[in-house]
Amino acid sequence: MAHNEELKHAVELALAGDWEGAHTIAQRDETDAMSCWLHACLHKIEGDDGNARYWYGRSPVGFEDFVDPVDELHALAFSLK
């Protein structure tokens, strides 16, 4: 599966409530900015703001850029097209 396709699948998992499945995919490439964005959003959902901020620092967006994590996940999926 291509990288963007994997990340899209991870977003679908996150939206379906499978945090662990999405997190496993997000961790596969910790050098990729989009993976870092997903990783950050997942930690934000989890309530681990410190860890989320670390991953946002490696992503193209900031911690405060999205209030609603569902909106953020949809934005991430859209940016992967």
C-alpha cells in the first residue's frame, strides 16, 4: 500500500475510533511530516498535549490550528489526495 493510502486508512481508523490501529500506522514513518501530523492529532485526541505538541512541531500544522479533531482528521485526509 502506498504511503498516502496507508495514512488515509489510518485516518479512517481514527474516525472509526480505532486509536491503536491509527497510531500503529502513524508511527511507521516518523520522518514524514504528514505522518507526524497524524501522530500529533492522535495524541491530541488522547489528551496527551505534551506529546501532541512534540509531533505538531514536526508537522506542517500547529497544535492550535484545529479545535475539533474530527475536522482536523478530515483536513489531513483531504491534504493526502
